[in-house]
Amino acid sequence: MSLAFGLTVLTMAFAIGHISGCHLNPAVSVGLVVGGRFPARELPAYIVAQVLGGVTAAALLYFIASGKPGFELAGGLASNGYGEHSPGGYSMTAGLVCELVMTAMFVLIILGATDPRAPKGFAPIAIGLALTLIHLISIPVTNTSVNPARSTGPALIVGGWAIQQLWMFWLAPILGAVIGGITYRWLGKEETDT
């Protein structure tokens, strides 16, 4: 599962990074605005497109998964959750901190890998491997969000508890992205001669 997420982002970054910056995640787009790499005026349109993409992808996955005998939506369609809906039974606080930290690190890695001073052509590899690592760490905690659009799609299909807990999978990644953007602006600033 972790490799599926990481390789998807890695390959899409190579495929559409030069077209749209490969913005697939509202939290990352927010982090890029805070990090000074993306114009705030474009953010609303990107977020709408990202959420529509997340909902479309979840509907497609539901269609495919429901073609298997014995499929039950009660399994959650990989919806994100905490408490009794966390794969490992982690609390809301543990899930919130995990999502916040993982997203902050993801944005930090994206900003670093795409910095003009970084080696050219390797950003998609670093970003895809980072997302793989994030999923390896946090699937047991929340089923891993770090992407509000990815969280919204399955939650809308599952309904009930998934919708009730969705707030956290918007709040924590966006706060984490803001922290990542601010941190990279501080860490990544170039020294000037005085």
C-alpha cells in the first residue's frame, strides 16, 4: 500500500510536474503558498480540482472493489480514522500529531527537493520515496491522510463516522503544511553578503 501511494506520486510528478507542478494535495499547495513557491490567488481553483480528483478516484476504487464477491463498505474503503476507526486503535490526539508531523515533513521535503539549488531532475524520486516512508510509518495510526482531498473522497462514499472524523484530516495536514512551509522558508533562505 505504501509503495502504491509513493510510486503514484513519483510517476505523476514526472508525468505532469512540468504542466501543473503535480499539485495533487490541498495541504501541499497551502504549504507551497506559505513557502513562497505558489501564488495564493491560484490556490482555490487548485483545491477544488484536487478535491474533485479525490472524489472521482474514490468512486472509481469503490466501483472496482465492489466487483469482488463479499465486498463490504463497512471496511471503510481506506477512510482515515482515529479511535475505533484507527487501524491500530490510536487516539485522536495521536492521529492529529502524526498527521501534522508527517505533512510538515512532506512539505519540507517537497520544498527542499524542488529548490533551485537542489540537484536537478531528482525531485520526483525524493517526493515519492518520502510519501512511501510516510505511509509506512502512519498507516497503522490513521490509514494515512497527509492529503485532505484523498481523505474526502472515501469519507463521502463511506459516510457516517468517516464524515464525522474528516475535520481532522483537513485540519492536521493543513496546519502541518503551514509549519513545513514556514520552516523551509527559515531553513532554506540563502545567506547574503554583508
